Amino acid sequence: METLGVEQGMENHLHNCRMKMGVTIREIREKKGYNQEQLAKIMKVSRTTISKIENGKFNCSLDYLSMFS
């Protein structure tokens, strides 16, 4: 039973990290004056991918994160 609690805690932590990262990416995008479509074109991904990243529904790899820099 303890393992299930640890796994759930880790999943919650990862979800919270994805949400914080998504909010930060959205804030930076908006500050730079880009909409999701423009950023997607720059990054060579779909607008849907940008939306998923910003809403914490996409597990970004380091490769994706490096494209934001």
C-alpha cells in the first residue's frame, strides 16, 4: 500500500511541474508577443503541441525545452 502512495505522490509532483512549466512558457510567449501558432511555426511543431505543453498535458523532453531557449 505504501508504494501506491509514493507513486501517486510522484505523479502529482510531475503534474505540478508540468503545469508550472506550461504557465511559465505561456507567460514568456505572451511577453514576446507570439500567439501559439507563431511559436509552433518557430519550433516546427503543431499548435496543438504548444497548447498541450502550456496546459501541462505534454511531457516535454529536454529536446523540446532546448527549442524554447
